[in-house]
Amino acid sequence: MKFGNPLAAALVITAATVLIVSYALHQPESALLVIIVYIATIIFLSIIVYFLSKIYSKHKSSVDPEDFVEICEDLNTEIAIWSDDFSLIIMNKKLRDLIGIDYEKYDKKEALFTAFGLTKENGEDIQKFIESPSYESTFRNSGGTVSIAWSTSPVKRRKKRSVFLSTGFNLTELKKMKNNLASANDFFKSSMELAEIGLLLSSDKKKFVASPEAAAMLGINSGTIDISVLRSMIHPNDRIHFERAVKYADASGNVNSIEMKIKGSGGAYRWYNFRYKSIIGTANTAPVFGGALLDVTQEHEKDILIERLAYIDEVTEISNRNKLMATGQELYDTCNVLSHSYWIIVLDIDRFHIVNDTCGYENGNYILKNFAHILYKFVTPGGIAARISGDNFALILKDYGDDDLPSRTARSIQDEFAKLAVDDFEAITLSCSAGFSKMPGDGNSFLDVMEHAEFALKSANGSQSTIIGYEPSMHDSIIGRNELEKALALAIKNNELQLFYQPKIDLKTDKIMGVEALIRWIKPDGTIIKPDSFVPVAESSHLIGKISEFVLNEGCRQNKLWQKMGYPNIVMSINFTSTDFYQADLKEKVLEALAKSKLDAKWLEVELTETLALSDIDFAVSQMNKLRELDVKLAMDDFGTGYSSLSYLQILPITLLKLDRSFITDIQHDNIAFEIVSAVIRIAKSKKIETIAEGIENKEQEEILRKAGCDYGQGYLYGKPMPAEKMNEFFEENAKINAGTKSGNN
């Protein structure tokens, strides 16, 4: 209902009075009646106006529900208009729906108290609600907990009551987001704690800010640690990798990782994986370097078993070649980045096969293991000791500016190694040789540098206890040797090796009594390469075993073939190198060759050099006795050129002594040479050892040696080394000569 203005009603009455008075003046006969009616009407209207004024005054201080509905009903916020005596309570649809009430049936006061979060009618609570600029209430509805921030302002104040407008801001979704965010933070924090992942961050690469987990790992009480302090806690062997990470982290944002041992709170080193990245700064942000620190000790211990198979040598328990190559390349790369340098020393145990063959493989492994332990004493921070092949080792040393370091270290290793020659090894000289180079200067990769150290070692040409540094001039000669080695291996495969034979003559009868088998390499184009050019390469590359096996088997086969062809029975002499002679199964190999060719053992002779026989006298005697048990003849070659004494003739079970050509060359003019040769022949005869002179080139030399009592002769006077076909002709020619001589004598 709409109420009019009482003032307007008064104006209407005044206008009506003027009209009545005017009518009465014109109609006197009816004036009394009109006035009475008018007065009655005025009294009645006055009463109406009075009551209308009262009603108007009353509604002037309240709110019309219909106006409220029109204005606030559909606003998208919670609104309530209420009086402090709660006689007036109006709530819009947004609030009603939020509370979840039937507005017509539900107690409005109870609904209002629910919306305001007031549990009971308490003057102090209501006053606090009114006076608070923002009052947060909480209640539950069918959807869960609801939170609203209320702001209340007075609309009209009266002595008896006041009317207030309360507008609400729904905090429910914000609360949920906040709780979810807190839960997420708690989740990630818990995850970090459970996973034991620490965080290290730095903006200046001088100090790390450490998360609680990282602080616990490192055993620090504060949330920061100087990078220099952290570096001191890292194992010396791993510091170089950490330094590289800090100094040259990839600014592109790529994630890198390193593993390192850090001495933490427990006082013992533990393995950690540090996954890090570097982010460059901008105009508004500082640069950031850092990452996650993860304790991987347990995983690392598990990986040790796998690593032992891949990177640890089983016999010596130090790194193998695979580990050396991986670590070496890392160090090489680091050298280029940080301007560091390292020495690599490659070492070879001299004549190690003698140890295996004389003392057995168990004792050989003992020597290898102890040699490895000696090397390990000299490992410097960041370096490594490794076994790279059978008796070859490598040692990487950090360069501190001392150019004598590799030589001095190698000499110390030699001294330590020599001390192992006790007890079962007392009769053996234990020594090693070394070659060294420097990285990164001596190569374009770690492999290059190591090969150059091996070049230096090989350049010693078999000498013992040598220590040689790499020189660029070695490269060409070593490359030539390597190419020759490859070509020789191919030649063996393609059967390019052939035996030539040099005849030996009985000085008493002038008959052929034997031949010496000499290896030749005949290339497809007919070029003949003598053994002096390729046998040393074969010995250093272990191809010599295949060559010696060929010589043994082919020599036995050819001698048996000559016997079948009706030629005189002769002795086939073959040469053994130290590599062959000191093999434990030498007797078995010789026996196998004899059985295969069906050659009687007495027609086979093995020639040994004086130096070879005397390098390990006890083992040499043992090997010789095994061959003599087969009835194989034994000759000592080049006698008189070494350091032996004639007393060794009493020890060595030889059957033939070869006088070196150096005594024969000028024997007809050199009286001292003649006296030496004569004395050796007399001593040999007293020991029932036959003698043969090498290098006889003329009849005068032959006659002197015949008169001195020498049994046999060999040299160009009788024939140069020749292939088997030429030897067939020699047999026939020698038979004719001897037949003619015999006929003439008759």
C-alpha cells in the first residue's frame, strides 16, 4: 500500500473551505445547512489527516519490504537489514539460499544469528559484531562449512531501536584455496623430508642457502654455508668436479649432476648426488645457482657390485682399463676447463712371464696385486691407478709444476717393487719399466695422451728398468712400428712367413750335418724382410708366439720331409725367444710338434742365446732338462758376447756351443781371438760339448778352426740362408762333392 503526503490533504481541505464559503454567500437560504455540513466534514477530515500523519511518520523511519526486494533481492552478495530489537529482519535470496532455509517457515531471528555466527542473544556479542569493521562468521550448511566476512553500517538510529545494513563477502572458496595451498606446501615439505632431499641455492656463488634437509645432511646449524666451507667437506678426489660445477655451470638452464663424497654430521664420508642448474639474472631478478642434494650412499653401495664387474680388476682390486678411460677423459676435459694438468705413467713389469712360468699363476697374481698396491700409494687427489692389461698398469698424477715428478715416482715404484723379491721370488729380479706423457698437452684426447705414454714405453726396445718420457719425435717411429705390427699380423694370417735354411758343415767330413731355420717375411711383391726388422715388433706385440709356433712346426715338418726324400739325416736347429722359452708348457708344445711331424727328437735342436739362458738361471736349467728328457739337442748361441762365465757350462745341460762370429771374423789375424776360441773349444770338449763356429767366410778361417778342434762350421763359405727348394739342390751338390772327394781318395 502507498501512503500520500498529509500536507497535500490539508491543501485540499483549504480549497474546499473557500468553495463552501463562496457558495454560502451566493445562496443565503442554504448557508446554515452548508456550514453545519462543512464543519462536520472538517472535523472528520481532521481526524483522517491526524491518523494519516501518524502513519506517515511511522513508515518514514522503516523499510518497505517490497522496496528491498526490488533493490537487493537478486544482488550477488549476502545482504541483511535488521533492527537491534530484531522486530525487523530482512535477508536477500543470496543469503537465504546460502543458509538453506525456507524463508516463510524458518525463524528469521535464528537464521540471522546463524548467518552472523552468533549462538545466542548476547548484547556484548551483538555490539562487537556491529562495531567490528569486518566480522568473520562461520556456519555449516548442506554443502559444508561456510565463511563470511560481514561489514555492518547503521541505516537509521532511534531512541528505541536502530536499523542496520549488513553486507557479506563469502570467504568459503578463498578459505578452501588457502587450505589447499597449505596442504600442498605441507605435502611437498613432507615429501622432501621423507625423500631426504636437500636444497642448496646461491645468488653469488659464495654462499649457499641450505634447506633444513640439506643442513641436516651437512651437519650445519644455520641455514647458510659458505661454498668454500662446503668444498673443504668434499673428498679431495671429488673437489675438482665440484669446482667445475660451481665455476662453469651451464647458464642455459640445463640440469647437470655430479656425484661426490661429503663428510657430514656423522664424521664419515657419504655419497651424494648433486643435481644443479644455473639461471642467469635479469633486470628484475638475481642470478641463481644451486639444486637438489640427495644422499645416494645406499644406492652407491649397491652399485659397487656392478661397478666391480665393469670397472674393477678382479685380480688386483684396483681400477681396470674401462675405468681408466672413463676417468681419464673426464680429467682431460677438466684440464681444458680449469687449466689443470696431469701426468699419465704407463708401467710394464719386466719379463713377467718368467714369474708365471717359474712360480705359478697364483704367485704371479700375488706379484700383480702387490704391484697394484704399490701404485696406489702414489695416487694424488683426482688421480687413479689402474691395471690396463696382463702386466701393464697406468698411474695418473696431478701436476704441481714439478717436471721431475713422473720420473721420481717411477723410480720409487721400481725401488718398492724390487723389495718383493724375497722368499719364493728370491731368485727372480723384479723390475718394471715406465713411459710417461702429460695431459692435455701431449694429445687431443685422453686416449691420445695414454698412447703417447705407451709410445715412450715401447721406445725402450725391451730394455729393463727404463723410464722414458714422451717426445713428439717418437710418434713417427712408433706409428711405423704400429703399422708394421698390423701388417705382420696380416702376413701371418696370409701365410707370408717362410723358413730359410742355412747349412751347417762337419769340419772333419765336409758333409752337411744340419741346418738352422731362419724366418723370413716374403711380401706378395717378392720383397724379403729379414727377422731383424720384424721380430722385435713381434716380441713387443706378442705376435712372437704365433711366429715361434710356425717355426717349430714347419721346421719339424720340413726335416721329416727331407728324410722321406732320401736326403741325409740332419739336425734342424730352431731359435726360441725368451717369451717362448719361459712358457710353462714349452715341453708339451715341442712334443706335440714332434708327434705331428713324426720326427725323431734327436734330429731337433733348440738354440738359446746366452743372455736368455742366464736371465733366470734356475728356471732356464729346469726348462733345458725338460727338453733333454725328450732327447732334443740344446745349443747356446752367441757364446762369449754376454756377461757369463765359463763356469755356467758346468750348469747348463747344453749339447752344442756356438762361437760368436765376432771371434771368427778376423781370427787369422787376431791372436787374442784365436786364443779365446781355442780355450773355449778345449773346455767344451772336456765337458763333452760340441762346438760350432758362426760366420766362416773363407778357407783360411775354416782351416784354423779345424786345427783348433772345432767340430762344425756355419757361414757364407758353405751357403747363405736359402728356401727349401734351394736346400734340395744343396743336398745333392754336397753329396756329389763328398762322393768325388771319396773317389779321389780311393
